Amino acid sequence: MKKIVGILDLGISNISSVNNAIEYLGAKTTFIKNSKDLKKITHLIIPGTGSYDSFKKKLIKKKFFDDIIKYIKFDKKPILGICLGMQILGSSSEEGQENGIGIFDYKIKKLISSKIKENMRIPNIGFRRIFNFKKEKLFLNINENDAFYFLHSYAVYKINNNKINYAIAHHSKNFIAAFCHENIYCVQFHPEKSQISGIKIFKNFLSL
């Protein structure tokens, strides 16, 4: 069966670079602009740039909210949440007033800044290594020399589920850089901007 990767299009994310990376790997892509499009795909990517509240309101306005929950819980097809696309799957965020989708029990906290150390300022921008990743398929051929591009001011510090495997990165303290649970794969970094390391992540996702 040919892989058809759906990229959620809410009109607020720069999704062309995600699309280019997936097409580079030889998979077919389609932009998901309504809930009916979800039936046509084998994989779903939820990219994320912008604000937490705006993302949630767009999900509701475009009538995606309930369909995304159904897709995640019942269709069991591979899903990759990127940056805000990862954060929105939690319960809430300090960035806004809206609740998240609530698939996972975690709250998004603002990063702690430092005026002294350049690499601890907000937003956290640049290439960072990730650590503590388990032998999950998403991390196949990933090692501690791989660096990933981060651009964010908020992060997940704790997930209230000890069955979830996750990788960490460091800002002022460790935060969750990526995690895997059943058919759901989430990364705080941007694989589409992470050069060869990001291509590895997308390639692993397509193999699921």
C-alpha cells in the first residue's frame, strides 16, 4: 500500500518545508483542509507554529477538533505532532487560555530564561542534541551526535504517564524533546529544519 501522508493545514503554519521533506523521501503528500480528507491517508502530521489559543480555535472553526480525537483514538494510524502540534495534544498551556485536545495529561510551561547564558534565553532557538531516547522506531539510527532545530518559548517538563518513552533536551533545565506512545509520535523540535537528522526522523515515521 502506498504511503499517503496527510499534513494538517489550518492556515497558520508554514507547512511547505514539511511537505518538501516528505516528498524527498518518495511518499505522496496531501494537505488536510477538512475532516473528510482524513479518510484518504495512511499517516498524519500535525505541524505547529503560532500561538496555542489560535491553533485550538482554528481546530474548532474548521471542525477538526472532534475528528482529530477520533482519528487518534480509534483509527490508530501513525501520527506525528511537531512543536505546537505536540503541545496541543496536552491538557493546557501557560501560553493561552484555551484547553488542549487532552489526549495526554501534561501542561505546557514557559521556559526559564537566563540573561547570563546565551543558550538559555527565550525563545530557545537553534540546534540542540537530544538524550535518553529509547529503542523506539522513531529514533532508529538516531544517536547523540544528531542535532535538531528548536524554536520555542514553551515546553513539556512532565508527562503524567510512566508508560510513555521520551527523549530530553536541555535549556535551563531538562525538558521533553520527543515522546512515543502507541501510534502517536511527538517532537518539540522541527525535523523539517533539522537537515539530515530531521530526514532520519521523517524516514522512521514513514516506516511505521
